Amino acid sequence: MSTKKVALVVMLGLLLALLAACGGTEVVERVETVEVEKVVTVEVEKEVEKEVEKVVTVEVEKEVEVEKIVTVEVEAAAPAQQASRKDIRIVVVTHGQASDPFWSVVQNGVAQAAQDMGVTVEYQAPPTFDMVTMAQLIDAAVASEPDGLAVSIPDADALGDAIRAAVEAGIPVISLNSGSDVAEELGILVHVGQTEYEAGYGGGKRMAAEGITFGLCVNQEIGNVALDLRCEGFGDALAEDGIDSEVLAVDLADPVDAQQRVVAALTANPDIDGILTLGPTGATPTLAALQEEGLLESIKFATFDLSPEVLEAIRDGQMLFAIDQQQYIQGYLPVVLLTLYNTNLNTIANNVLMTGPGFVTQDTAAQVIELSKAGTR
């Protein structure tokens, strides 16, 4: 082979090698490009995942914050809503003694409600009608930090400060029997009872319908605002029909003296032909006075509240009627309502939860007598 041919072969080989080298590089570049694109794609996907995670995390954190807020609000109300009944202690302070036939029924209502609700209840009252002692009992009850307080309010001037102290201490307070006219301004949740003026007014209207010409209101607790309002309503109702009336004060703790005072009043004013007493402790000595003087046929006689003697007199036609304020539920309902307030934050919408007045007459006296044997009427 000539030198030229050899040179040509060498050059051809180099050219082929160069072409091969160029083609190989393109392949490598393609491979590397693909691999880089894969890597970039993976990185982008990772970044997207991170952003998604961030969004999800933020949403979850927002939900967690909402849960925190809800939890705090629920926990704030929990003490009242989740109280166990066996741990609830309620104090009841009234101006009436358990020896009084009216208040013994109130106390029976309190005791039954305590049993039915499964709560602890303490019933307290001064030994006599004594507002200073009653205020001290309320103060002592507040100091013991009960879960609820039920009180009668025969004299708001004497008891108002003690009751306000209970309200300011955060103790839920319900009034019963007396105090319907002042309960709202004292911050009391609800009054359980009757409106006394209206009850007396209703009694006066019934007496006027019986044709009396002069009425006597026998008040066994002068200074008890509730009883004063009863006499006031009675007198106003009679006055609307042109009938005069007067008030006679007697002492509920001295029935013999009360009987003598009634006799003296009838002797001093023979025009009296209608008498309304304000409770059994006034009705019993008045009934005895009328029997003693032989005046049961000539004088119309009625009373507030029930007792066995009162119901028997109505049944036998010796009394016209008794104004029934249902004292059993006056004792029962405050315990129930205070229990529900402590366990479920329940309240009554009205300022007064009316338990009366109702009227027991000769038509219904026999039925009520049977109920009274159980101490509930």
C-alpha cells in the first residue's frame, strides 16, 4: 500500500472516531438532561408536598385553636352545670316556726324536696317572730357558703342587707311566702308564693259578696309586711263597695289573749259582721271567740291558710272559706329550683311563681282534710 493510501485510511479512521465521539456525547447529554429533569421534578414535587403540609398544618392548628376556645367557655360554665346533687347544700331560713301549723307544712315540703332531689337542706327559723335573729341566721348561712339560699322576707328593711350580701357573694337566692314585692330589687332569682295585696283583695271581694256591712281584719303579726298587705287589700276591696273595716292586732304566741282581744273588739263595735283572719294562729282563737259569744250564725268568718281546725270549720259551715296559698309547694319548689340552677343553670322567667291565692270552700274541704292528714295541705 502506498503512503497516500495509508494516510487516507488513518484519516478516515479518525473521522469515524470523531463522529462516534460526537454521537456518544449527544447520548450522554440526553441521558444527563433526562436525569436532571427527573431530579428537578422530584424536588418540585417535594416542595409542593411541603406547601400542602404547611396548609394542612395551618388548618389543623386553626381547628385546634377553635377547640381551645370552646373548651375554655364550657369549662367556665362547668361548676354550675356539672355539680353533683349529693354535694349540693341548700339553707332555708324562714320567719315561721315548725310548731306553727302553717310552717310545719312548709317544712314538710322542704324535707320532701330534699329527699326527691337528693340534696342536703338545712331548715332554720328564729324561735319567735324576730327580725334581728332572722338576719343573723341569714348572715351565718351566707358565711357557710351554701350552694343556694331560700328565705322568706316579712320585713325587707330588716333583712335586705343580709340578703344582698348573699347575692353579692354569688349565692343563688330564692324567696318564698313573703317578699313578692321586693324580691326583684334585692336580686333574688324568683319569688315562690302569692302576691299578698291581691290575695287580701280577693278575700275582701268574696266577703262583700256575702253582704257584710263592716269588716274586721285580724293580724297576728303586725310588722310582717306580707300580712299588712293582706289587710290593706281586704280593706280596699270592701271600701270599693262602701263597706268600712278596721284592723285588730293580736299576738300569735298568746292565743288566749288573742281570743279576748277579738271578743273585746266585737263588744266595742257591734256593727262588725265580717271577720278575715290572716292565718291559723289568728283563726283558731277567733273561732273560739265566736263560739263563746254565740256569734257563728251572725258573723261571716274566713281566713288565710289551712290547718285541721280551719278545714273542719269550713266543712261544718262555721267558716266561709280559707285562702289557700299552698304552703307545701312554697317549701318544696325553692329546693327544686335551686337544685336545677346548680346542676343545669335553669331559671324561671317570671319574677313571681304564683302558688295562690286559691279558695277552699265547703265543697272541697273534705277532700283537703284527707290530704292534710299527710302534712301536705
